[in-house]
Amino acid sequence: MKTDKNRNRDPYNDPGLLASFAVPGQMIAYILGGAALGLIAGHFIDDALPAIAPLATFLGLLLGLAAGVFLIVRFVSSLK
């Protein structure tokens, strides 16, 4: 009598399911990480130079988002 291998499989420990979340998770991490680092760096620059208060935070956020988009484009082009 043959046993069914799929019957005894744990659906929560499926490597295919976990691997399917890797690419979108990495893309989200690139965008959020770049934005967070740019925002924090801009905030520290604004604290050091209070005359340009919101400008460095805004520019840091934009540069962080641009870096995140650049990393996503580089990541997607290497997926082939």
C-alpha cells in the first residue's frame, strides 16, 4: 500500500510558499530602507542647520526613495 506524501506535508513549512514572499519582501525593504535612511539623515542635517529646517529632511527623503528605486531596478534586472 502506497502512502500519500502530500497528506503528511506541513503546509506552513513549504519552501515554495516562503520563497514566493522573498522578492516582494526585498523590494519593500529597499523602498522603506532607503526612505527611512534618507529621512533620518535629513533630519539630523536639519538639526545641525536650523536655518534650512524642512529642506534637508525633504531632500533626504527624495534621495532615499530614489536610491530605493535604483536598487529595485538593479535587483529586477538581475533576476533573469
